Amino acid sequence: MILKYCLVAAVSLLVCVASACNRGGKQTAGTRVFEGTGVVQHVDREGGQIEIDHGDIKDYMPAMSMPYKTRDKSLLEKVSVGDKVRFKIEDSGAGPLLIEIEKQPS
């Protein structure tokens, strides 16, 4: 009987932990990763920044036009103003950082 209660408690704990890990995007050591889609408004290749007018980013922010710093400036070589894009940002508590971007078909 005690084994049954321990098993139920262990399964419940695993479900809670898995549920917490899935909220707010992918998580690794305090860093959350989110995906979004939008249209490129401005590209500052020299400054390593891009402005994207995007839809809601689930569990992170509502639709808006916002500039993002990039981890790697070479990401900005892939896109131009007016391009529809799919992108990933990460946030480790210091604000969003663009880590991936892909031009989408028009």
C-alpha cells in the first residue's frame, strides 16, 4: 500500500515538473527560447540589430514592432526590409536576444 502512494506521488511530481518546464517556451538553465513570425521593418547590420513587426509570441509578449539585438551579426545577412520571417529569441533575464531568423515565402 505504501509503495502505491509513493508511486502516485512520484508520478504527480514528474507531471508537475514537466508542466513547469513547458511553460514559457523551451528552457535551459534559466534561459527561455521563444518562436515568432513577422515582417522585417529595419536592419542595422553594423549595429547587430533588427526591428521586426511580429504577431503574438506565445507566453512571452503581445504583437508589436520591436528591435532585437542579435547574438551573431551574420544572421542579418539573410534578410532585408519587407521580408516575412520566422525567428527565435532567447531571454535569460537580460531581455530578448535574436538567435535564429529564416526568411519565409511571400
